[in-house]
Amino acid sequence: MRKVQLNIPDDIDLTDYDFSMIVATKLYEDAKLSAGQAAQIAGLSKRAFIELLGKYGVSVFSRLIDDLHNDIENA
């Protein structure tokens, strides 16, 4: 896994965990990562990550109608 180092201003009131979750949820929302990959970035289990998505304003469900139809067919 690749590591990225960022310089964040000291006056930004975010814990390392919150920052990791923000990055992971955004990449998940943009379909750049699977839920499992995003959970790994956040240091959580997949289940815990999915349960916390709403806190960060991200839905576990895709916004694409085709994805919804695929999910329904595969249920």
C-alpha cells in the first residue's frame, strides 16, 4: 500500500482518525475504493466502516441507477 504524507495546518481541528475517515469515505463515494479498501485505510472492519458512513454524509448505496438494479438482481 502506498503512503502519502500531507502537511495539515495546526489550526485544523481534526484527529488523524477523522482525517483518515474523510479521505476513505470520499474515495469510497467516488467509487475509487471498495468498502473493504476504504475500511482498511480508516483502520476499521468493513462492517464498522459501513456503519459510520452516514456520520460522514456518505450513503452505502450507489447513486447510479444501474448499480441499484444490479444490487437488486444479485440480492
